[in-house]
Amino acid sequence: MLFLLFGGSALVTGITMVLFPNPVRSALFLVLNLFCVAVLYLLLNAYFLATVQVIVYAGAIMVLFLFVIMLLNLGTPDRSLDKLRWQQPAAVGIAVVLAALFGAVIYQSVPAGPPASAMMVEAPTLYAPRAEPNPMLTNQISDPNQLRAITPDTMGTVTGIGQSLYNPGEAWLFPFEATSILLLIAVIGSVVLAKRRLPGEDASAAGEREGGTG
Amino acid sequence: MNQSVLTDLQALICPLVVIVLGMIVLLLDLGTGDGPARRRLIYFVSLGGLVAAALLAVANTTIPNAGVGVTPLTHFGGGMVADRFGGLFCIVLCIIAGLAITMSDRYLEEKSLNSGEYYALILFSTSGAMLMALAYDLVNIFVGLEILSVALYILSGFARRERRSEESAVKYFLLGSFASGFLLYGMALIYGAVGIALKNTGLLQPTGTSFTNLGVIARTIQESAETGGAPITASPLFIAGVALLIVGLAFKAAIVPFHSYAPDVYEGAPTPVTAFMSAAAKVGAFAALIRVFGILLPADNASIAQAAVPFHAVLWGLAAATIVVGNVLAIRQTNIKRMLAYSSIAHAGYILVGVLASSVPGASQNAKDAVIYYLFTYTFMNLGAFAMVIWLGRDGGEYTSIADYAGLAKQQPLAAAAMAVFMLSLAGIPPAAGFLAKLYVFTSAVQAGLTGLAVLALVVSVIGVYYYLNIIVAMYFRDPVNDFSSVRAGGARAAALLSAAATLLFGFIPAGVFSPTIQRDQPTAQPILGAAEKSPLPPAVAVVSPQP
Amino acid sequence: MDPQALPWLVPLCPLIGFLINAFAGARLTKSPRPVVETGPLATAVTAAPSQNTGPSDGSQYDMNPAVIASGHDAAPHGATGGHGGHSGHGADVPLDKGGLGIVGGLATALVALGFVLSLMLFQAVQTAADHRVLSSAIQWMQVPSVGGMPALDLSFRLLVDPLSSLMLLIITGVGTLIHLYSMGYMSHDKGYARYFTYLNLFVFFMLLLVMGSNFLVMFVGWEGVGLASYLLIGYFYERKAATDAGKKAFIVNRIGDAALLIALFLIFQFFGTFEFFGAGGVLTEEGIAGALGNGYGSYAFIGTTAAVTLVPLLLFLGAAGKSAQIPLYVWLPDAMEGPTPVSALIHAATMVTGGVYLLARTHALFLMSPLTLTIVAVIGVTTAFLAATIALVQNDIKKVLAYSTVSQLGYMFLACGVGAFGVAMFHVTTHAFFKALLFLGAGSVIHAMDGEQDMRRMGGLRAKLPITFAAMLVGTLAISGFPLLAGFWSKDEILLSAFAGPAQNGLGSPWLWLAGFVVSGMTAFYMMRLMMKTFFGTARYDGATANYLHESPATMTLPLIVLAALSVVGGFLNAPAIGTHYFTDFLGETVGERELNAGGLGTTLLIASAALAIAVLGITFALYNRKKAGELSTDAQKQRNLLWRVLDNKWGVDQNYDRIFVRPGKRGAMYLWRTLDVRVFDGIVNGTAGLVRGLGEGIKGWQSGYVRSYALSMLVGVVLVVVASLIGLGVSLR
């Protein structure tokens, strides 16, 4: 019931966010959307993730967004000159088709019964050892004796997330660390693209634009 | 445990070296003094590091390929794999980055662009593509793809005083994010499908591994097929997920109809960046595509190969459309960068033919080798062609119109010869490597029973001959319109000549170049279920030594 | 030394020479400062600005317009400048003397090094098991098996067995001498570096030809040799005759090469490999057995012709192109337009023997088809006869030798045709000695006569050119079959084989012997005639030439002396009559030699040939010695003689080829061009191009530049891909 409510509102806020031409309103809807998603995380027992979602995304990042939008003082874009208006209904139509398609696919595939929480209840059985160890499987686990603290109890908590992100035997250490490179790149990018022009640069830049390409 | 981390790090040494190299370059940019000396230092440190990384990757090429039947040696909780396939891709990527950096030196100077960040971004981007090639988990593929892409977005806008460059960056960023969204959604669908299947079959899920792990997925596919009931590969959720995965990767490889950004971005981005992205993004995307197809839809296992069938028609259509559209539109281009953009789209189509063949039992191994060979030659001929554009430019400008190259042979015979080599190779005319690359790919397609597609590709590639030869005609048979007496030498010339030499070398002795990596250990690469119908080589003639 | 590496070093030597001279030769030979020799040409050349920033290949450096404008008639003209007191001839090109020494010396030294390596290989082959030294293989390319065709697996690999070892020694040995000779002969030609570049290139490809361990490497060498000979024949590219001759040689060779290629295709189809030896090799017994199982013996081509006949026939046609046999011999006489050392190297000692090598190499295939062998023998002896008759009336000293070469090659093919491949190779060897000697001697005469090649304007030169005369005399006696000299033994063995044939197949015939015997007499006649007209009698040259006459420098006479010595003793390598079999023993199995069942017949025939040679030589000597200058028959007198007219017209072969093949070919080509090409093909091509352009115009609409449109098109693509996948799923499930 809660899932339907918040899932539905996440959908609605998402769509309205895209549809509103005013960037400030758009951003506010995004905040709302993030909240709804946070509730969904809660429903999945992912308490830590829900908290972080609210604090970091809704709190920090969106506030930054709003600052930037207001600083730049963007108005509603003028669409009267748009030559490609006909594409809008087409795009909407195709999007609807796509959404329907995926809706059908998911509806057909997801087994009946409570979708998400059921997994948690059944979790202990999932971890029951199999009669014969699969040779393919043993390879996935780097070390059978190694500390495995993620249990249904810790799943979704800070401990659990910490274990899965920082334990070298876990699958998530690498992508987590690799993401730091991504962030580094983003930092470089913002420096490169946004830094002020040096005084010497402008002269050459002007000449270059004239010289142009052949 | 520390031991295992060290082993893991050692296995991924090539991308790690490249990442660290990028950081070193950044630090050098901050630390040392200004001016040409610093530029030169950064330049050579980057190149030296790449050579080292490539040499380190060679070690990987002895490890058998991951695949069904071959127990993959995975790292970092099963998320990464270091095998021959990944090692070869790492080598290609080192070459791509090396050539791109080599040809950048004068270009950056003349455009007064900061070299430290530029080289660092190229290196980071390269490492992203490497991670894609080495990833054994969809999440890692995605992270690699984003590292590759974000760096490329920035790089295409690197000449930020030029509006075209900025425009291309924005376009690339918007559409790239769009495509990434599909990719991620596809992965989510696969995650769901695998999770449901695991729950249905009552299989255990080892802690710490994810539903996106390729090994887990492979096992799920196999067991869900074996335990009866509906196999996961018949699940619409799974199929839709893989379809979206294809979309996301096809965007990176510039496959029609996800190619539309390519000409605009290639034209607007700084030329060395164009050269780099035309190859690196494709290599990364195709590596991931082959990896995903090899494991999600393993051709070597006949019962599961059935799963690849729904995608045959899709990939068939994508490949055919890509080849036709790329070639047909290339004809009309008057701008050489746009022409090369469309030509690279067409080549992505040829490579896709090989990828498609690799999903057919019996042709799989040859097709994979053909694709790798194609990517090697493509790297040299395409980067070489872009290097020519840089080489022949001067004073911050470039001759981007094809007509500008008229009469080049009379003024710069060596440059014209190198350009001719690239064009002949791209067109697939025998002495150059491009011919053999096409030959191998089309042969594997015929082996895979894709005769129709091979014939189509062959016929359409004849169109390609027209626009490639156009440039040769302009260079050799037209009167000069521009003065090429003072051209930008330096790195671009070195890169172009190196590429031309490599293109010819690969063409003259393909197996000689490749024997240590591709040809030798084919029989051992797929030992268990290897259905590859590689005919046995004739036993070597006994070597007789003189006995004094 | 690693035995697997050694074979690679041999072709590497000339290749290095080629590369160095191609890239640096022009710079080395260009004088850094203007040479004091005045004259408009010298200044024009030095003043001409160098337009090329860096010559990248040998053919570029003298594309300088001023150099082309300066022109030069022939090598000897160019070669005259340095010989004091004879000014007015030749272009005084500023050449750096030290650079010349480096370029020529390097080229010569590298070929000499190749000779040393060949000697080492010669040693290695004798001790090697199976008498084969195989190099390491470089994987070349592999194409997996498709549609029933065998998988293609090609590798670069070199093979040295007695047969190729012999060819190696000839190529590098005689090649060294000719290089050395060329240093003197070409020393004042401005294309000096280009000349040596080509020469090294030629040697490189020739070595590949004889060393390849499979048909492909051999074919690379084969074609490369064709290219190098084209470049060398057309070396004096300002002369139309030279370029025409180059083209003619190239085109005529192409005809043979096309046949050879078809033969290679057929071989691949039936044998599934190009390797000569090793498991399943083309020339091994199991390889042939496999091919027979594959339908090689019963393959119907046209009616009843089987591949077993067709393949060697096509191989022979290829060989006929390279070795100047009927019907493809016409290029060789024209090829005399090249510099004379080139004629010696290419057209006497090495290239033309490539065909004989091919036959000897593939004798296993030839021996399977008696019909082909008979054809080879008949064509060989006919060529020998025809060329010898033409040689009787030639007045150009080089043309006589050219036709003589064709005639001698005919002998070799005769030997091959009767199954005596080893004897053919023996004649290849001795012929390399004496024909190179004769050509180099002729070159020495031409050099001395300032480019004069017409024997009618020579005479009485023996006093002026004693060394050349002595050497030429040895060569003449050797080729004529004067007892105990090289040609005597080898030619005699050919004639003997022609008469009796090797024991098993009995292909010999007295008629073949008779024809060969007659040709032998003609050989003695035309060679003696050449000697008489050149060195005896009264001088018929003008005063200026008389002043200029001089014996050639040591670099030129030394090779003459060495070759003369070889021409004397070379025959004893294999003289069964006096009990030496070194040559046969060495070649052994590699040429499938069988015992001759000649018995006492051998001695009889030997004496008969000896008597004939001595008699004809003597008669000719007497005939010409008696005549004084004025008594030589005039052209008008000759014209009245029908036989003379036919021979002087070279049996009308060139004209008839022109009438039957060339002109109808041109007309047909014009017709095809005007109707088929312009109307049909161009129509199709242009139509397709228009269609493609229209298509492009249609699709171009997508490329609007708007991100939104791109995103939309992607979205459509996504829907298509997902729907198609799901539909595909439905299809696959049913």
C-alpha cells in the first residue's frame, strides 16, 4: 500500500519535474521525487541508503542546484521559435509506448505476491548451503573462510553497507573505488570548462577564430 | 586477505598504471615550472607510462579467456577479470591513447590549451575503456563506461574558446547521458530477472556477489535451463534488459540509429580528441559487447546459444543499417572530419558483423579474433588519418575540406603516401591491413552462416571505396590549391608515419604480428565446450639442422 | 650460427643494400659542391633547387626537371666523361666520387657477403639430414576454412636444398662479379645510386624466388624479379626504346605469370597447401597421393584434359615467360636496351634461369605428365633452333648474344622435357659462367667503342682490347662446345639425354638430338662470326673512336678474367666421360635424376659434337678471315637472299604478334571501352552513384544538428530494438 502511494508519487513528481518549464519548480519537484524514492528505500529495509538519500541528494545537492539556478537567473525558455515542435508529440507518444512496453514486460515477469519484502523474509533459506558445491561458484568467493558480516540483520545498515563497500572480498569495493576516479574526472572537468580565461589567452583566441579552419 | 588484494591489483595492473599515470601527470602539471619544458616532460611521461602499461598488459594475454566452460580467474569479489581478451583490448587502448597523445603536442601548443589536464583526461578515459574490457560485472562495465564517457565529454569541449567544441561537448553529454540511462535501466532489468530466477530455482546466492555479476548470471542461465521450467533467457525481463544493454553500448560504438551524435561531435571536438574517441569509445563498447554476449549468451553452449537467437535479428538489422547509412552518408561529406566520422560509423558496422558472428556456435573464436584484429587495424588507420589532418594543419588551423588536400602529393609526397595508405586500408584494398581485417570478419560471418549479411557488407563497402579514393584522387591528380610547404611536424607526423607503418605491417604479415597473441593458443582458449571449428594447422615441417 | 636463421641472412644482404641505397644513395652521390667542369648541363643541374624535402625512394631523387632535361643517350656515353682527352660526349653530372664508391661498394660488398653466406649454406646443406636447411617460419596470414575450401595458412619460410643452394651460388657469385663490373661500367652515370638500388632489389627478389619454401614466397620473388627487371630494362627512361622494351618485357611476363597464378590456384585446390615439402607438401609423395585422392588425376578441364597435365603445362607457360621460350621469348632481345651488365645479370645468368629452376623444382609434377614433358622438349628445341637462326644474321653485338641466350635456354628446356632436370641445371650453371662472360665482354667492347653496338662498325679490336678479346674467345669456345670447356660438357649431356632420355621414361628421341645437334653447329657459327667481325679483320670505325679506344678498367676486366676461368674449368664439375660426378652427386634426389642408359653411345655422341664444334669454328674462322673489309657482302646483296630476309625479319614473329594479338587487342579494347564500358558499366556505376546520392539526400534529413531530434531518433531506435528482441524471443520459443 505504502509502496503504491510513494511509488506513484515518485512517478508523478518525476514527470512533472520534466514537464515544468520553470527550472526552479522543476528542481523542487526533483526534491520531492528524491523524498519519495527515499521512502521506497525504507520499505526495502535500506535505512542507511534512505537517510543518505535525504541528506545528500535532497539536502546538499539539490540546494546547490537551486543556488546555481537562482544565481544564473534562468527564466522560462522561449519556445515560439522552435521549428521542431512536431517532434514533441511524437516523442511523448514513443515514450508512452516504451513505458507501456516495459510495464508489460515487468508485470509479466515479476512473480505474484509481495515483490520486494518477501525476499527479505525468505532470506535465511537463500543462504542455506547446497548439497554439492558448484565449481563455478567457488571461484566467485575469493576466500571461503573470510569474514562475512552481511546477514539479514546487518543488510541495509551502516555496518552492512560498510562491509560491502570496503571489504576486498566483496564485489562492490572495486566499483566504489573506481567511482572516485569518475569524481576526479568531474572535478577536472569543472575546472577545465569553467575556469576563467587567462589574460594571455584571449588575444590568441580572437586571432584563432578569425583564422579558423580551411 | 592482503595477499588477495595484492593479487587483484596485480591482475588489473594495466588500467591501474594508466590511472596512476593520469594522476602523476596532473601533479606534474601543478608542480613543475611553466613553459615548453614542462609540456615536454608531461608529454614524454605520459607516453612512457603508456608503453609500460602496454607491456604489463602483455602478461595478461597468456591467461585463457573467460567464458562458459573456462573457469575465469576473477578479482575483486568476482567483479573483474584479467584474461587474454581483456589484455589484448588493454594493449589496443594503450596504443590508441599513445597515438592520440603523440599527435597532440603541437596542436595543444598552438591552441594554447593546457596539456596537463588534457593528457590526464585522455589517460583516465583510456582506463575507463580498459575497465570495461576487464569488467566481469555489469556494474563495473557501467562505471568503466562512465569514466570513459565523462572524460570524453570534457575532452570534446576542451577547446572551450571554440563554439563548435563547446557545442559538441554539450551534445555528446546530453545524448550520452540519455544512452547511459538506457544502459543502466537495462542492467536493472537484468538484475531483476536474475534475482527472480534465482529465487524460483532456489539457488543460493553467495554473499558479496551481485545479481549483475556475469559469472552469477552465466550460472543462473545454465542452471535455470537445466532445472527445467522457463529458462531465464526466455524471460521477457531479461531479454528487454539485454536489449537496453545493447542500446547503451551501441551508442558508444556509434551504431545506427544511435550514431547521430557522432558526426557533429567528431567535427566539433579538437581533432586529436576526435581521433581518440573514434577509437577508444568503440573499443571499450565492443569489448563490453563481446564480453556480455560471450557470457550472457554463450555461443559455445548449444543449449544456451538459443538465447542469442532473439538478438540475431536485432544485431543483424543494426549492423546492416550501420554499414549502409555510414557508407551512404560518407559519400556526401565535404568535410574530412565528418567523412571520417561516417566512415567510422561504417566500420563500427563491420565490427558488429564480427560481434554477431561471435554469438554463433562454431564461428565464435574466429569471429572474436577477427574483431580484435579489426580493432587493431582500425586503430592504426583511423587514428593515422586523423593524425594526417593535424599534421597538415598549421598555425592553429586545419584543412578540413577534402578539396583542400588537392595536389598534396606534389608538395608533400611522404604525407600523401601515408594518407593514401590510410585511405586504401580504410577502403579495404589489399596491401593494407584493412583488407585483411574485412576479410577475417566477413569470413567469420560466412562461417557463422551470415552469408547474406557478409554479402551486403561487401557490396556496400564498395561504396566506401568511392569516398576514400576521392581523397587519393584529390591528392594525386588535382592541382594544388593550398600551400603545404610549412606544415605542423612533430608528434602528429610521428603518429601518422607510425600508424602507416603499422597499417602496412599488419597488412603484409598479419599472422606474423599477431601470432604470439591471437593465433597460437586458439585450441586451448575454449577447451571444454570449444565448438570452434578451427581446422588444424598442418604440422610444422621438421626443421633440419646441419650436423657438422 | 643458428641454422634456422642463416637462410634469412642471405636475402637480407641485398635487401639492406637496397634500402640504404634507396634512401641515402641519392644524397651520397650528389656532390656537395658544384663541380668545376663547365658546360650548361653541369650548371643547370647544380643550380636546380632540390624540391624534395627528403627522397623517400630511389625513383624520386632524379625527378628533378633539370636532370631530365639534361638527358643522356646511353650508359657508355655517360661513362665517357671521366676518361681524359675525350670531351664532347656525355653529360658531366656532378657526382661525388667518394659517394659513388660507397654506394657501389656497399651494394657489391653486400652481395659478396651473400655469396659467403651462400657458401656456408652450401656446406650446411651437404651435412644436413635430408639435405635440407629450413629457416624458421614467419606466420604470414591465416584464413579459416570456408565453404569447403581448405584453410589458408601461409608463412614466410626459406628452404635451402642442393637445388636452391646451387642457384644461390650462381646468383650471388655471378651477381657479385657483375656488381663489381658495374662499378666501373656505370661510374659516370648520374643514375648510379638508382642503378645499384635496382640491382640489389633484383638480387633480393631473385634470392626469394629460389629460396622460398612454398609457392607463395617463390611467387613473391617471381613477381619482384619481374618488377626489378622492368625497372632495369627501362633504366634509361629518357629513351623511348628502353621504356618500350621494359613495358614489353613486363607485359609478356604477365602472360606467363597469369598462367602461373592459375597453376597455383589449381595446386591449392588439389593439394590444400603451397608448401613444397614437409607433411603433405606439394612435391612430396604423400602430398601427390593426397591430391590424386582429391581428384587431381581425373579432374576434367576441357573434355578429357586432366589437371595432372594442366598444372605442369601452366607452370611451363609461366616458366616460358620468365625464361623466354616460344611463344613468349620476344621480350628478351628487346630487353637489350638496358645497361649491358643488366643484360648479363638478368638476361643471361639469373632471371631467365628462373623458369628452368621452376621446372626443376616442380619436376615431381612434370614427371606425372609425359604429354607436358614432350611439349616442353619440343618447344625447347624449337626455340633453340629458331633463336639460333635469327642470331646468325644479327649485327648488333648484344642482339646476337640475346638470341644466343634464348637458344641456350631452349637447350635447357629440352633437357627438362626429356626428364633430365639435373642436366638442365648443369647447363644453367655453365651458361651462367660463359654467357655472363660474353655479355660483360660485349659490354667492355661497347664501353671501349663509346656506345657503339653495331658489329659492322667494329673490327680488328683484338690488339686494342687484349684482355677483353682473350676472355671473349674463351667464352665463345665454351658456348660453342669446344672440347673440354664448360659448354662442351653440359651441352653434350643435354644432347645425350635428348637422344636416349633417362632410363625409366625413355622420352628421348634421335630427332630431338638431331635438332639440338644442328643448333649446336649454328651456335658455333654465329659466335665465331661475332668474334671475327668484332676482333678480326680491318677496323671499320671512325677516327674519333679510334682515339678513344681503350681497354676497360680493372673493375671490369677482373670479373672477365674470373668468369673466363670458370668457363674453362666449370665443365669438369660433371664430366661423366672422364669420371667426375660432383654436380650430379650434389644435386642428388632434388631433381629426380635417373641413370642414363647411354652405354657406349655417350662417347660416340661426344666425339660427334666435338668434331662438329671444331669444324664449324674452323670453317667460320677461315671464311671470315679470308674476307677483307670490302668483301663483306653488302646489305643489297643480302636483301636478294630470301633466307636472309626471313631471318633478318626474325621469322616475322614480332610483326605477326602485333598483327594477330596487339592490334586486334587494341581495337577490341577500344570497342569495349566505347560501348561496354562507357555505355553499360559507366551507366550502371553512375546510376548507382545517383541512387546512393539520392538515398543519402533522404537520410541526411536526420542530421539536423538538433540534439532533440537526435534523442528522438535514439528513442525510436530503442523501441525498435526492444520490440525486435521481444518478437525474436517469441519466435525462438515457438
